[in-house]
Amino acid sequence: MFYFSFNDSVITFEVHAKTKGWFGFGLSWNGGMPNSDIVLAWVDEAGEAHFKDCYATGNSLPTVDRIQNWHLIRGWETDDTTAFKFWRRLDTCDDAEDNIIDTTKSDRLIYAIGPDDPRSFDNIPYHGATNRGRRTLNLLTLSTDATELPSDAAELPADYKVVDMLMPNVNTGFSSAKTY
């Protein structure tokens, strides 16, 4: 699940992924990895948040951006979830590695998860064919008329919007059960 809010220049996301490992979340021109602006993140066993702005040139491990335009607010884990809150400018002026978020097009959000924390941003394991997905939205004109906040989201600011995303089931490694 993710939440977001925006103003004239900045968009803020809060992503909750059902994993104790890493997740990737990004903006794509066409719903695929090539030329996508991606955040890679995880919280290690010591509770330290690892977070980087990355760019994918193909269907492979994204590279860390030269200019970090996604900014971490905080990262944390609960019993079965890794969550991060972060922001970026709608237009970062980094046409080489970032996608502009505007009202003239639909935004394609992509995501992927992995069950384990990687050792570094250089060795994040492949997510597999079922631990990824995409969703098309127009973030800056999305109506909240038909969207209700979950009952446990009372502390969220009033300008947040909620969008449910179906995440694939994934073997968490903690038991033989799958988490959805």
C-alpha cells in the first residue's frame, strides 16, 4: 500500500511493502524498467534505513543516480512490513535520470520486492517474475472522492491520498506460508 500527497512543486510518498527485505518503487514512462526513476530501500537488522535514488537503463539492476533527487524522510520495519516515507520535486531538472511528474500524462508506478536485505546497493538480488508489478495513475489529478483512508491511518495528514496496490504473494522465508 502507498500513500502520497503533493503541492505545486513536491510529491511525498509513503510505501508499505509486505516484506522484511528490500523494495523498489519507481516512475516509468511505459510501465517497464528501462528508463525508470527508481528508489531502492531496505531497513537492516540494526534498524538503519538504506535508501537510494536510482535509474534503470534496462531490465537489470538499476544504477545509483549521480544526483540524489529522492529524499528520505524516514524508514522503518514492523513484524512483516518494511515502510519508507520520501519525497522529490515534480520536476527535478535531471532529464537524464529522472521522470517529470505532471498533469499532461499518466504516471506509471512500478514496484518490486525481495525477501532479504541485500549487503549493498550493488548486489540487490533479482526480484523474479512474480515479485514485481505496475500501476497506471495520474498522480496530480487523482480524485479522492471514492477513496477512503484505512481505519489505522488517522494520523496521516488530510492532504494524503490512498491508493491500494496489489502486491504479489512472496515467500517470506520465515515460514512455508506466503504473505500477500
